[in-house]
Amino acid sequence: MKPPYEDSPELRQAVIATCLEMNAMGINQGTSGNISVRAGGMMLITPSGVPYEKMAPKDLVQIPLDGSQLPDGQLKPSTEWPFHLAILQAKPSVNAVVHAHPVYCNALAMNRQAIPACHYMVAAFGGSDVPVAEYALFGSRQLSDNITRSLQNRSACLMANHGAVATGESLPRALWRMGELEALAKGYAASLTIGKPHILTETEMQEVTAAFAGYGLKDSR
């Protein structure tokens, strides 16, 4: 299923399948994560507190992208819906947002420690580091502002004392980025335990970015 997405039972089922895959990959626990997609003039997002294995397509919540009133008769959306909506509003090229609490991303987020250019794959997130969005209460306007600021020139970020968020041109790409982000966080954390990781220079990272342009990292699904 390729974007642009329109609301459909198939899209809703794809969101649920992605939630289940996220947990199967070990990058999220229980219902602590949440996923949203752009669907026409709406955002579809997972409901609050519903186990993924019990979630049905009808349970996903529609929220107007213009921020107007939610349609009646729906379950309560994830408490994190404000920052999902803010990301989709701020980044028109983004069609999916994945939020999760991966263990190693969490560890760095607890230390409020960005991931520097310790590995060339950092460039897959749009620059020479993966930043940490400043802390704010979950569900708050301030958290939305902090995250959208950190994602201005990036496709993912850590969230101080909270977790991580990854975006994508498609639902599979957003999940892929979250998995890659956790792999980077794990590698960086491990490198800190055995010495001081060597950080690639800005010139080296620019070379990687240029090489990625023809490498096929843009989503084709």
C-alpha cells in the first residue's frame, strides 16, 4: 500500500499490523507506543490503552488534520495525538509517525544524550546527529512544540526522559526508521562502555548523504 493514503479498512488493518510488528521487533512494550497515518484530510491514530492484539480496524480514531473537532462516537485517541498531529501539519511529506519506547533509545533519552555521527547510518535521519527533544509532559502542547522543533531537519528524534519518534513517507518507512534508530542507540551505548567512539567529520557525513541520494533509501513501497 503506497501513499497518499485514504481511510479504508485495509489502511486501518495495516496500522494494526505495524503495531504488532513493532512489539514483535522488541522496540516497544505493551501499548506504550502509538502509530498514526495521514489519510486524506484526516489523521488516523491508535486508540488509548487498547492492546494491539485486540484492536480492530474500527477502533482507530479519526482526527481532522486542520485540528477541528473530533468526530463523535469514537474511542479515546492516544494521549500522544497532539504531537502526531503537529508533525503531520508541520511536515507535508510525512505520511506516518511511529512513537515507541525502545530500551536503548530510552537509555540515551534518560541521559538527554543525542546520537552523534558515530556511524554513517546517522545520515539516514537527515543530518549528522539524532537530536533529543526537550522534556515536557506527555500530551502537552509544549511537547508537541519541542518535537516538531527537533524534527525540523530530521526524520527522527529522541524524547528526553520519554522515548523516541520516527517519521516516514510511508508506514513501512516510519517503522524501518524506528528499528534503525534503536540499532544505532544500542551500538552507541555499547561503544560508550568500551571507550570513546570516533565521530565522523561533517565532510564525511556530507559524503554519506550524497551517496545515500542514489542508494535507494527513498521508500518505494
